Amino acid sequence: MQQLRIHQKAADVDRLELDLAEVVLEPGPGEVLVEVRYAGVNPSDVKAALGLMPHAVWPRTPGRDWAGVVVEGPSDLLGREVWGSGGELGIRRDGSHANHLVLPRAAVRVKPSTMSLAEAGAVGVPFVTAWAGLCRAGLPKAGDNVLVMGGNGKVGQAVSQIATMLGANVFGVDRAARPYRGHASAPVRMIDASAGDIAEVVRAETGGHGADIVYNTVGSPYFEDANQALAIRGRQIFISTIERSVPFDIFAFYRGQHAFFGIDSLDLDSVACAEILERLTPDFERGALKPFPIENANTYPLGDAKRAYKAVLSGARERVVLAP
């Protein structure tokens, strides 16, 4: 069995020392051994590898998302195609960038029958983050207006899929004039952030109402635009930022009866992520939700992980996966 091993932080991916280590993995009581067939590469995986996650342990094996086949465990799971994710994986313990992975039985779920293992291995972090944020803020209802900052990012696309599935009207924001790139159950109105006032567009197209939910996947660059676009009693969700401090209008906040929600997907362990993926499985199986397409050009062998990490860090627009 092989695992990628990182022993120390590096200034950039080129200086990252990645070893392929031979290991022996044996599941304990209540655990399963999964043969990993595909493992997504997330920006957080690369940042953690570079030492940008202060709570990451060293040395370790990176990787949060995975899909594979159970080779040791309870009889009802043996040989089954399974999937998962976890905020602790690849950060506080060895993760999925390996050809085998030991996990608690409760962290493993049978993948949807409608998607391939490659697709299943790349669903985790974006959809888990999207669902967790929307649940914390209150799932949108039919007819609600949802504004997604970073609408063509993978979390943004997952938010749009879920929100349109639930009957919401979705606006997406991109830095330039680009169409929506993902699946959705209804049209997604894309707004070019460089062309004018985002809030003005949202209010004009919602009869002055504004956005009931803003899912801000970018953070500080869109903070004020998001606040201006919020409806009375609107909610804004944050999962990331560039600047840690932003000007904050307390008067507008309380007069608008707004609420802010912070989501840290690293705090959702593999059991919590399995529960979310199980909840979303029927929606994937009936086609209301769809996995991200996986292209051969963005699929890398385990020994070529550094090139995969560079692709993610340089802003790959499609999902990047390792195929151990």
C-alpha cells in the first residue's frame, strides 16, 4: 500500500517534498479499509500541504475527498463502491491521497448509482460546504432569491444546484461576463462584477426585494456588495476571505435585521460529511443534482501529485483528481 507523505511545509509547490511511502494499514474494530480509486484535490489540500493550515500535523498524507471500494470491513460493505470526505482527513490525520484509507464504518456510504467513482471522488468538499452553509442559514424556500458570490466556483456551483433544486431564484456573480458553467434545475442569472452595481441588478430584478440569502464564497471583495443586496432579514454565509478585516456598517446591519453565518468545512469530520452525502444521495440519483465532470486532462496518477497540486493552485476551472 502506498501513501503520499509530506514531511514539512514549503514556500511553493515546486519546493514541496512529496514521497510515495509503503505502509501497512489494518482496520481496527469498527473500521473499514477502502481501496481508493479516485481522490479529489481541493485548494485546502494544497494550502495544508504548503503549511498554511496552522492546525495541520506533520508528517501526514493529504487529501479530503475520496471514492473507492471496501476491501476489509463488515460483510454488507465488502466489495461495495463507496465515497466520502472529511475535514480532519489530510489535515489532522492521514488523508485520501493514497491507494488505501482506513476509516470509521460510520464515515463510509455507498455512492449514488448514477455517478462514476471518478465523479464521486470529486463531489465531497464543494457539496458538503454548500449544504452545511445553507442548512445553517436556513434552506431557501421556493421563490426565495439566492445570490452566489463566486457563482462559477465549485462551491458556488454546488450552492446553485441545491438552491435551484429547492425552487429558489439564483443569481451568480463572476469577475467577468461569463455564462454559468454548471448544472442547475432552473436558469442561473449571472452578473458581471466588473460591469456595475451588483446590488442594483439584484434589486431591479427582484422588484426591489433583494437577496434572501447571499452565499459569499469569496469573502472580503464582495462583502459590501453582498450587504447592499440583502433583503430585510436576509442572511449572508461566509466560507472564505482574502482580507480578514472589512468596514462594517452596524446601523445598516441591525436596521436590515440581517444575519451572518460562518462555515468552516474543516470542522466537519468524516462522519458528519458522510451524513450530508447520504442526505444528498437521492437527489443525485434522481438527477436533480449532478457531479462535476471529470476530464482525462485533469486526472493524475498518485506519483504525479505535485503537478495536480500546481494545477489546483493555479486556478484550474475543472475538478482535479488523483487516480491512485
